[in-house]
Amino acid sequence: MDPQKVKHGEITALKISNLSGWIDPQTHLNLDFPKHLMREVYIAENLELNSKIITKDERLMSALVSPQAYKHLGFVDEAERTEQLREEISKETKYKEKVVE
């Protein structure tokens, strides 16, 4: 599993009920920002809404992130990074709106 190909999402009734953007390696895979490390991910049949979460013996299947995926990427200013991500999302949304028009 490529840890940079993981999205934020919500699970309801063993299905993906909400799916948003890709994880941010600067925070999720940064050993210098340990409070936000992604350590485990749940496995779904597909990375799309309503996809089933894979289970075995009534337990959600998950995978641990490989230790090799983590890097020392330096200090993260949370407020600044949040603003940068919001700007990126805003640009993507505007682009999608133009394409649809």
C-alpha cells in the first residue's frame, strides 16, 4: 500500500460514507509532527463513496503504515499549513466549476 494514496474519509455501516482529499504527507508522514502521524488505515474494496470496508471475522481489516514511509520533514506551522490546504482546495473547486460550465 502506498501511504500517499490514502484519503480522509468516514465509515458508516461498514461503507465509505464520506470521502475527502488525499492525506498530507507533510503532516501525516512527518516524524517531526508526531501528533498527526497516520499509523493505520482501513481497507475498502475501492476508494470511492459507498464502497464496502473489507472485514474478516466481523473485524474491520486494516493495514499499518510501513515505518519506511515516515520521514523527518521538519517543523509544521499548523495554522499556516491549514491555510495552504484550504487555498489548494479552493483552487481545485474553482477549476472544477469552470470545467463543468
